[in-house]
Amino acid sequence: MNRIRVNILLLLLCIFIPGVAQNVSDGWNKNRTARLTKPVFVYNNWSAYDELSDNIPLDEALAMKELDHIVRLKKLGVQVDYYMMDAFWFDVNEGYRKWRPDCWPEGPKRWLDACKREGIKPGLWFSTNLLRIGGEANTMKIIPEWESSVAEDGTTLCLFRGGYLHHLMQTLQMYADMGIKMFKFDFAYFDAATPDAKCTMLPTDIEEQNKNAFISAIKEFRYRNPDVLFIGYNGFGGDMENTVTPFRKTVDLRWLEIFDTMYCGDPRLSDVPMMNFWRSQDLYSDHMTFQYLFNGVPVRRIDNCAFMIGTTGTCYNRALNAWKGMMILTMARGGWLNVCHGNIDLLSDDDARWMAKVQQLYMKVQQYGSISAFGAIPGKALPYGYMASAEGGNLYTVVNASQEKAKVMLPEATGTGRVLFTDSGFMPVLEKNIVELGPEQMVVVGYGKFSTREYDLGIEKDIVIPATIQKVKIDVQKKNEHTLQAHYTPSKGKTVRILFQQLDEHGKAFRSWGGAPPTGIKMDHFFNIEVKQGKRSVPIKKSHDKMIWCGLSWAVGEVSADDIKEGRPLEISCTAIDGNSEHCLLEVYEVEYSAEKK
């Protein structure tokens, strides 16, 4: 009970941490030129193909197939406003002026015509100034107009000297005249300098000159094309590598003068170990959203980029695993650019109807309500959430990131609430303005007008929360430089959850990388959990046996009660190839699932 009280106190304190809990209007500068006047829904075809973390190419057939499914989803009520054509549509020899002839024999004509016919606004991806985008096959060749801008390193282009930026703006105008209504800018390198600039300018001056040149050029373009949106991706600020680095001011808010939204990182695994693999990925995007709020970016202008479904390496081949919780969190974070990436062909008609219902709920509160974050910073592995306040009611989307049950006080909640959505297994307990969640659990709770059956969103069947959980006191021994070991006898009928994480000498989690599909190494090579009873190896349920392009710092596994012989000790061995066992963390929990979920 004391631990629960501490959790509630922490949440109340965190609600008022400056720079973290933030309303959509906080930090809004009316002089900044965002053109988004209401929330929109964007389909992006990245992760339906993947030429960086996999070898599945983008071609016209794939792009048109996904467009056919956009049309199907729209007929079932799903709102789709834009179709973003992501990277690698271009002919590397033609300076973005032509499309890959082997994949697009007629260029973009069929795609653009179909988008226009279906009332969908097309968007197009550009690298800001990086030439080598992945492998050699996707490296941009230097055309004559760019030669005077090539940086000393030969892989980037200077934005304030030479002809590159002028040529790029002409290219954007060419596509705007063809009907492109959104441009996505990625891979910005503001240290790029021509050899003469490198010799005569300070690094800080080079960075500032590059930024100023780019901002001025986009402002001028937007003045001539007021109906075109710009979204900023990699290279425009943010600490995106992990969820353990303390928040810093890394986002230059001048970017809000030219970008309608700024993304806060591709979906990765967080450094919070979880049995539910996909929930740890949800937490990464929550952590990055909190970081951008800390940096002063208004909620509505944060593109959390979290929703990716598909069968490629960039989304860890998740297909539709736990996609409903991911969808809800994507919209609950409050950004006005709601993006769906990947294989929407995987969505059934019933899935589409459910998606439309979620859109109708959250996009209304995005536009007409007020959305704020509350609770602990997600990377701290404590409860947190989002509150949407609208006329007539409040909507709460809450995650318990800890390995224990937690009671969470919902700020400003009054009256009788209703659980609208949660995971399988343990059912959250709602009493007035306090909801009790199981470990790793997510819940949506409605009050006022949102507390009626019409807003029910069902159950996330792919994530199962135990009915009980209890941390076990164990004596952890260092077996060798890379392996920790523990012996203990589990309680009767309990499933054993094992949590293992590699830390550095300062207690900070760090990642191992095995590369991306198809040639990468699965993460269970770097983090091995082995359990024995006597000489018998006991099977372990795990989810980190994947090639993970972003790396991983942990492993979690469970041994089912059905596989444990009563009264006999378990020998648990955990090995980290890259970590020193002296600094690694090993924790054991006993959990029990409800009978129907075993």
C-alpha cells in the first residue's frame, strides 16, 4: 500500500513539472507559419517497403496497391487526407527531377492521377542535403547544378554556397505545379560546408549559415505556395537514440517557422524492459513526445510517427501485432499530423471500421479540445498518460510502465468514469478518479459525455496483463564476466518473469546492435536467458528473438507455471555478450494470469 501511495504522489508531482506537462496552446507563437488549421490523417507507404532495414523495394505496383486499400478504407469510414510517397522514388542520376525508370515506367503520373481522382492530396519525400541514403544503389549522383555545393566530405551538400539549394527549390516548385501538397524533409546535415567555407568559417557559423539559408528558401517557397505543407524529420533536433539520456534543449524552435510539424523519432524499442515487446515500443514514442514538450514544441505540432504496421525490418515485422493500442496512443498524444505507415492492406474491413471510430473520437478532441501530458517521464518506468479535455467530458489514455500494479489519479476527473479500452487479462479497477492498472498495462477512460457505451473501443487481444505480480528476492551471483546467475524455488502455480538488462559502470542502460534484416543477427544472440531445473532445460517465452535495427539493451522472458516442477529450484542464467555482468541487472517476478488467459 505504501508503494501505491508513493506512485500517486509521484504522479501528482510530475503533472506540474515545467516543460513536461503541457497544453496544446503552450509555447504557441502566432508569428510562426503553420498552415495546419485542423487535424489531418496521412498515409505513408514506408514500412510497406523498406530499403534501409530490409531489401523490399518501392515500385509503382506496391504504391498503387496501397492506394487501392486507402480507397477501400475510406469507403468504410476511415479519414485519409494525404498519401506520402516516402524515400527512394527518385532516379539517383537526375537530381530528384525524374523517377526510377525501372520501378516507375511512366513516372508518377498514374499515382498522381489516382490520388486526384480519389480526393487524396499527394506528398513527397526529400533528403535535405545528404547524398548517400543507405547503400550505393540509393546514393544521389552529383549533377552539374549541385557541383558547387558539394561539401568537403563528399556525402553532403552545402546549403549556403553553390547552386544546390536554388535547384532544389525549383524542383519543389515543379512538383507543386504537378499537385504535390506536402513535402517531407529528412536527413539534414547543417555542418555541411564546401572546402573553401570549411577553411574560412567556424563550425558554429557554418551551421547557422546553413540553417538560415534553408529557412529563408522554404519561407519564400511557402509564400508562393500557401496550400503546401512541410514536415520535418531527421536532422532537425531531438535526442532519439535511447530513452535514458536526460532531457536537453536540442530543438531549435525556429524550425516551427517553416515546418507545420516536427517528428520526434521513428518507432524504436525503449530502454524500459517489458514482457510485452510492443508496449516497450509504444513507450519510446511517448518518451520522445514528452521530450519535445520539454523543448517547447506545442503538442499539436509534434508528429510522433509511431504507427507502423507491416512485414518489413523497419517495423520489426510486427504485421498487426498490438496495433490497436498503438493506434490509440498515436492519436492520444495530440499531434495534428496523424500518420499511418505501412501495409494497410493487412487491415480487414472490421479493422477499418474500428479505426474510423478511433479517428472520430480523437480527432474531434484534438481540434476542439485541449490535450496535455501528465505523470512521470515515460523512460522512468512509472505511470504516465494524456488527458483530453473537451466540452462535456474528459478522455484519459494511461500507461503503467512499471512491473507492479499501480493506482493512478486522473487529473481533473469528476463524476463516474468508464473504461473504454484496455489490454487482455487483468481488468483495470476504476474508483472515482483513480484507476488501478496491472504491470505494463494501457487503458482509456472516459468521463462525462465520454463515459457511455457508444465510445467503447474494446480489448487489445495481443497484450495480456497478469492478474497478480510480485517481485522475488533472489541472490544474484556473477558467474563470469558476461553472465549473472540466480537460484530460487518458485511458488506453486506461479509463472516466473525474468528481466535482464545491460548497464554501464554508471548504471546507464546501453544497447547492442546486430544489424537489420535480412543479414542481421537476432537480439537473443546478444541477450541469452537460460533456465534449468536440475539438468532439464525449461522452455522460455520471449519476444526479443528478432533482428532489431535500433538495437536493444534488455531481454525479458517468462517460464510458464505449467513447465515448472513443483518444489524444485530453478537455475537462471543471463548472459550479455557486450555487457559486463558486474553492472548488469537481473530481476525475477512471480506472476499469475487469469485462467482463461493462461
